[in-house]
Amino acid sequence: QRNLEDGTRISRFTVTESEPPRIDPRSEEIVLTFLQGGHNGSDMHFGPDGMLYISTGDAANPNPPDDLNTGQDISDLLSSILRIDVDHKDEGRNYAIPKDNPFIDTPGARAEVWAYGFRNPWRMSFDQKTGDLWVGDVGWELWELLDRVERGGNYGWGVMEGRQSTNPEWPRGPTPILPPTIDHPHSESSSITDGLTYYGKRLPNLYG
């Protein structure tokens, strides 16, 4: 069976007034759906700007890499960090698209896309002091990646795995490919999970 077109979903629920509070499953309002597959991403956080950021993977199994050729394609919601406004609704949607999203005026693009070119951005976090968005992108054969994500940034998948060329002949997205901020070879680690920027007092060497 092929991947389900709306198999990954972002939903809104109402929480009851009871003690302890409980989610009412009957209150589900589906906000957004995208193709389900081996790499779903599916982390989400509210940013310092109040917008909801959602990570999506390439909806594929490990091999062959990016077999949907979606990493550089911004006409769908895959392989991306999405940014939406869940406090308002555009006509026909259960959310609104922020007017300052980078591809809102790009023909054929999904305007929800904030950044793209990720394989499986499984976890991400906002730096509580700087507001920077950090994404841990699970690599393929050689590299594990940490990206400090920029508005409209292109992080290379599946033309690149970090700094490593994978499919140089494939079409590229509308913005230049950026190198990872930090990369780790598989001799050090695999299947990276993004954490939090540390501002504690106990381990001063890790501060920041």
C-alpha cells in the first residue's frame, strides 16, 4: 500500500475544565495534513513570533534516497519546516498563512513553507535567548546535521547530504543550498536528535 495522502495530520483539540484536565477526542479539528511515509518529521513548536512551526520529512524509506524527489520541491509540504498562524483562518483553511512567509508570492509554491531541503527533521527547538530555530536533521549514509534555520533557507536534501553531494543532477529549489551549521560523521553518531540550547549554571562549559 502506498503512503496515505493525509496520513500525517496536525489537529486541534479542546481541553476539558475537569481536574485533571483531559483532551476531548470528539473536539478534533484537523488543521493540516500531509503525506505519511517513513520520514514524517512531525515536531512542532510555537516560535517567539507566536506562529506554529512544523517539521516534515521526505515521506520516504531510507533507500533509495528521496525517491519522491521532494527535498528541493516547494510545491508540496514535505522535507520542510512549515510556518502557519493557528490564531486566524484563511478562507477554506483551518489556519492562516503569515504574510511574511518567504514563498507566499512564488508561483506554484506552498506558501506554508518556511525552509526546505530536509531529510527527516525529527526534532527542533527555539533558543530561548536568541530566538534562533535549530533543527536536527537525520542523515542518510554519512552525516548527521544540525541547522540554524533561516527564513527561506534551503538545506540541500536530496541533492546534498549536508556538505556531501548525492544527486547533483537533480533540479534545485529557488534559493541557494546552505551548508549545515554543525555536522557529525557516522563514525561519531547516527540518527541525530536536536536538543535545547543550554543556559544553566551547573555546566558552564556548555553554556550557550
